[in-house]
Amino acid sequence: MIANKFIRRFAPVCAGLACVLGSASAAANDLEISGEAGIQMRYFFEDALLPQQERTQASVYLQPEFFYSWNGGDDRLVIKPFARLDQIDSERTHLDIREMHWLHLASDWELLAGISKVFWGQTESLHLVDVINQTDAVESVDGEDKLGQPMVSFSYFTDFGRLSAFALPYFRERTFPGLDGRVVPPFLIDTDNPLYASSQEQTHLDYALRWQHTLGSWDLGLSYFDGTNREPYFAQRFDPETANLRLQPYYSQITQVGLDVLAVTGSWLLKFEGIYRQDDLENVPVSLNSVIEEDFFAAVAGFEYTQVGVFDSQYDLGVLMEYQFDERDDTAFVFGQNDLMMGLRVAFNDIDGTTVLFGMVQDLERSDSYSGFFESSSRITDQWRWSLDAYFFSSDVAADPLYFMRREDHIEFTLEYYF
């Protein structure tokens, strides 16, 4: 089943990859190959809600990168595939093309075509304006990993900022762990039968526009997106054959305007992201009629203050705080409705580049609802690196999106090799 799913989703992409690699081999001297590989171990502190889910989970991954340039460096080809093999979760065993694009650079414009990754945003705890790439939810619970997005983009550089336009001809569905994996609601998410507001489904042509500019100590970004929502809603469906509840992802059509701001003033970083989104309510499943907000506003704002050489030591200490607001206060699976994130970042300033970040996100309406995180990493040698992450969840209210994650506290150790 895994092989069939892989062939169906990635055969056209892999064929293109083989063609490109074949062309590049003729000029092997100009081809740069690098990348990373690693082994990852997860340990969960509690037994799961489902009996088949285990408390330990191991996996390995490989992410090579092929870089080829010509025409004096004005034309570049980047290919970055990604593969993970998981011990117990067949859905987490997957292959993706993170990047496979051609980039042409000119004096005041650039053109990109292929599969790529684009990041928008400034804040630490949520990335509201970041709507181009789909989240790869089997990779990590923090939502930082993204799938490659087919696109054609054009950027023009002026004295008044960078203007970019994106055409996105193919939609990537969100990945989810299987019922054998962890950090997932105790219901089957039926990724084989997603629902769409658009009759064109995955082939709907999305587009986006963005302006970004630096004015002194201010970085400004203004964006517009029209297309398929990267955040699925979940329609409930009862399966009479198994007598179990299934969740079908439903991808609505949205228009979204976003603003992101970063201001640097001395040791302070002031951050803001805000969006206004409208949902198309046509073809909404019956079970979602009372769930989807036709339009809403959401924002996250805060600061990061860094004390260099705290207590006359070599360490830098950063204090982070961000407030999260979302008008969809009665919608399940929506985080950051009225929450406060507090954290500390420590930079050891040693030869190994050791850093530590830890903090928590507290729901300001429910004292029992909160999550915590710990992230650390350091080099062992020039090629080897380790990272240790931990995530904690708490909730006693079934309507809270954290409720189904209340027993998913875990640590994650990764040993990485760079080549």
C-alpha cells in the first residue's frame, strides 16, 4: 500500500528528477552535491489513547542537495529530495521533493519555475502569513517542516521594495501520522478521500502577491493570497463497516491579506503578524456548517529582548513573549485564540554553536490548557550535530484542540550528519 501511494503521488516528479540528474551528469565538474542524513528517536512519557500506539519510535532520514549553475551564475538548478523511513508509522515513511527548480537572476528581477519553498513571517510561536507551502505534519509537531510547492514566481526589485507574484498550479494535501503513529487525534484521518470546495480540487490555480521592504530598522511585508486553504477543516464521517469515526480533511477556498513587521531597536526585536481571511462557504459538508467562520481576523505580536554577555559571561540570554489572538474562538483545531507565549533563548557562543530555547504557551481563558517546548542543538564535529527537543501538552476540556494531545508528551533526539 505504501508503494502504491508513493507511485501515485510522486511518479511524475521522480521522472522529472531523473531527467534533470541525467542532464547534469554530463557536466559533473560543475555539479555540487551536499546534504544531510540522520537518525531520530522519540520517547513518549505516557501510554497512548489507542492500544496499538507505542511509546518509542525510531526513524532515519536522508536529504541530499544537488546544485548546478551556469551562465556566470545567473542560472541555477536546485534539487533537494527528502525521504524518511519510520519504524512503526507507515504514513511517516514518505518521500517528498522539497525543491526542484530553475532560478534565473537578472540585475533587477528574478524568475523561478519548479518546486520550491517560500517562507513569510517574523514571529516565533505562529506563522500566520506563511501560506505558500503546505505543512508536513508527519515530520514534527511544531509545524515548521513544509512540503515542496509547485510554482512559477517572478520578483522585481525597486527602490521601494521587492514585488513578487506567484502562480501555484498544484495543491499539496497536508500529511498526517497514521493510527500507528503518535501526536495525532485518536481518529482515522482519511487522507485518501479529502473534500474540496473547488471542483478542480488539487489542480485549482492559486496565486499570491507580496511586497516587502526595509525602511531603516523596520522590515515590512504585505501579502495577498487567493486559492486553496492550506489549513484543512475536518468533517466527521461514521464508517459503518468498522463502526469508527473518521475525519475527512476539507480544503476551502480563501482570500487572505497579511501583514508582517519586524522592528530592530537596540537589543529589542518587535514582531507582528496579522491576517484577515475570507472563506468561501460553497460546498461545505453538513458537519462543518456551524464551524467555518466566513471571515475572521487573527494576529500574533510580541518581542524578543537579548542581553549580550549576561552576568559578564560568554552567554547571551534572550527573553521572548508573544500574544496570540484569533476570532475563531469556538472552532476546534484552531490554536492561538487567546494565548500567551513566554520563552527564553540561550546562546552559549561556543565553538560548537550550542543553543537552547524553551518556553510555554498558556491559554488565557483555560488555566489547565497549555503546551511547553524545549529545543537544543550543538555540533560534535564539522560534519556531525545533535539536537534534543521536547514537547508537553495539557488540557482537560474536550472542546480544546490540545485535549487529544494531552498524553503525547515526548522527547525527540536526532543525530545528524552533513556531507
